[in-house]
Amino acid sequence: MAAEGGEPQRLTWHPAADVAVGWTPDGKRVLFYSRREAYADFDRLYTVPVDGGPADILPMWRGEEAWFSPDGTRIAYVPNLLWQTSWKRYRGGQTTPIYIVRLSDLALEKVPRENSNDSHPIWFNDTVYFLSDRNGAVTLFAYDTKVKTVKQVVENKGLDFKSLSAGPDALVYEQFGGIYLFDPASGRSKNVSIRIAGDLPATRPHYEKVGDKIKNVAISPTGARAVFEARGEILTVPEEKGDIRNLTRTAAVAERDPAWSPDGKSIAYFSDESGEYALHVADQSGSKTVKKINLGNPPSYFYAPLWSPDSKKIAYTDKRLNLWYVDLDGGTPVKVTTDRYDDPTSGFRQTWSPDSKWLTYAKLLENHLRTIFVYSLESGKESQITDGISDARYPVFDKGGKSLFFAVSTDVGLSAGWLDLSSFQHPVLRSVYAAVLKKGDPSPVEPQSDEEKAAEEKKDSASGDKGKEADKNKEGEKGKEGDKAKEGEKGKEKREEGGARQGHYRSPWYRTANRVPPDQGRQLRKP
């Protein structure tokens, strides 16, 4: 392709890789190496016409980087394949020399070396320039083909030079992403300022679908809306009716980890708008000024803002294993505690008490087991709750704030070393425990048991029950007697006649009306 641009023209068609390395001196053919005809793990050198056509193979049986002499009669080349380019200061059997061959009779000349790695030969006038690590970091050397001597032409105390090429009057090399020109006449190098004016369509303002770029999610207190972090923006989405609301609209700023306040009024998130991450608190409607809270020095990366139940404080963690909280009215972060070890499989899992005066969390001890702690915001002191001989995690307060519930494992030991492969796929079992925080408060899981009652307890209980039944019976008998007495007066004559005919006593009411003796009446009442 022409230097000023245009349509590229394909020159080779073989399925093997063809790598261009230079030109013939007349500029009519391109020099390249390829493995198309190799019977083993090496390349050979070819030339192909610029206007297209079949490629011609050079007579050397192997070759990599190469460069023709100005008159085209000789060629300097690297015969060996450098199979491990990142192996610095390699001095094994595959170090790379530089050979010079006269094409007319294949007379061979070797550039002097002591098992160094030499590469990128460039023929400039009567000198072959090349890169070498013979004196330490890879830098530029020159071999005078007339006097047969090698000298270092650029002192390099930094990173290795990576490539070398040449133009009509200067050499060019690359070091740590920079391009430098070397003037052979003066022996000096200068940096080339390069500015590429690309189309870069991705950097232009445009609409972007972010549905597949959601990172963090939170739900509003009533569930009417949800808040999402997507491609660095904070957006709220209605449950059913309404529009999606972008609270940030800052394409060049990264906002992360949204959290909705319990009172439903605000959304907190981290933002790097200032150049370092800070805590931002925005009105959920997006209509008010955003409150920005500096999280102090040194700057850090922060995680998981957690609102207190009264919506006045926020707890969060950072990359240095610290747990913090900040009062939104005061605005000064307070460090709660620092974890002992880094463990990406678990964290503090902090939660607030219902009155927003305490934090609870799980922290690692020296034995690599997590233990439950509580922290008082009023006193600034933490207290250990569990004994530390089991692994306790996921603490939460009950609704009254009187008890803590958490999950405990006694078989976590073999999986504690998360970086060790032997800890993978080890089953861990947990049970839910409760701890009463104040002495004297009842246990929410106090044990209960059904017990057999002693014989005396049973008798006393039975006597009491019978006495109650007797009282009820007496009241019932009196009521019945009163009702029947009225009926007895009306049917007195019939009952007397009937009783005389049948020859036996009638009901108690009959006996009462005819003055039956008490003893006879009691006998008749017996069942």
C-alpha cells in the first residue's frame, strides 16, 4: 500500500504465515520469511514482486529477520527462530547470531559475539546495525563490515529496545511504546511525537444499550422502583408505570454501588467525578443538588454503602480491609475496624441495629475463623460476641434489637485457605444461632420440654376439677327445680292420681308437693 494511503494489494496467497521484513535495494521486491517449504520448525527467506507474482526463495536453508546490503550482493540475517521472546538474558543453545552471506557464492561471515541474543540486522552504508543484549539491556550496536569490529552506539539504562528499522538517512527503534530516530552521523537519538487522528466512533456521543451492562441493583423501600448501576450511570426504573430516570448523566464519570435509603428519599453511590472516589447522596427524583462527601486520605476504592434504619448514616468498606461509617450531617468518616486478612470469599457482612446505634459484623481472627462483633457508635468500642473457635458469619439484629442471629460452622477448617486448591469443593455446613445481648432478657430460642406430672399433682388437679363441676351442677339443679316447681303446682292433681294408679313415687317434684320424707327423697334422687 502507498505511504499516502489507498487500497492495499495482496502479494502472497499461500496458507502459511508470510511475514514481511524488508525490501530489495531497488524497491521492486518485498523480502519476507515463511514456513511454507520448511520440513521442520524453522522459516526460510523469500522475495515477491511489488506488482504481484510468484515468490522466489533465497538460497539459505533457514532465515528469520534480514536486510540486503545497499548494492544487493549480500544479506545480513538471523538464522535461528527466537522461540521465547520474553526470556530475557537467555544464554542457552538457541541464542540468535547474525550472519552475513554473499549471494553469489554463499560465502559466510559471522558478526562477532559471545553467545548473546542479536536481532533486527539493518544494513546502512557499510555498517550493519542490530539490537543485542550482550552488555545488559537490549540496545543498539554497529558492526563495521570493513574493519570487522562491533561497538555499542546507544547507551541504554532502561527497558529493552524492541524493534529496529531504517530509512534513507536515519534509523528508527522502539522502546517502551515510544518511537525514536537515531542519526548515524551524529550518534544521537530523539523521540518522535506521534498523534494519531483516528475516526474513533466509540468516543463520539451516541446511544448505548446498557441492559447487559448492569453491575449492582437495589430496591426502593416499597418496591415501587429499583435502582441500577449500568455502564457507570445510576438509573431508577419503575415497577410498571413511568419512565426510566438517569440520576447522574455523566458519561465520563464512573458511579457505582447504588443504595436506596430506608425513608425512600435518597440514593447513595460512589463516584470518581473529582478524580478520586467520594460518596454522593442524590434525591431519588433527581431534582435536588447532589450531596458530595469526601471520604478522606489516602484515596481508596470503596464498596457496598449500607444505610442505617434512620436514614442518617451510611456504613461501607474499602480495599484496605477497613469498615467505615459516615454521619450525613457531620460528613466525617469514622473507622470502625480493620479485618486481619484478605479473603475474597467472605467479608464483614455488616448490618445495623434497628435503633441505628450499633453495627454488627464478622471479622477474621488469627486462626482464620470469622467471629461476630458489635460496635457501639456512642462509645466507639467493639465487643466480641462469639468465642472464636467456630466460624460465625452473616450477623443480623432481631426487630427489637435485643438478640443477634448468625450462621455458625464447626467444619469450615479445611476450606479456610481460599487460595489453596486443597480447600476447594469442601462441603461446609452451618446452623443458625442466636445470642441475647443484654443480661436478663429472655432467650428467643429458650428450650421447651413436655414433662410427666407426679401422682399427687394429678390428684390435686383432678379434685379441683371435680369441685368446679359440682358447683356448676348445684347451680344447674337449683335452676331446674325452680322451673319445674311452677309446672308442678299446675299439674298437681293429675300427678297424684297417676301416682296412685301406678303404685310408685313420681319425680322429686311430686315428692316435695306431697311432703315426702327427706330420706325417701334422697333415695329416689340416686341414679
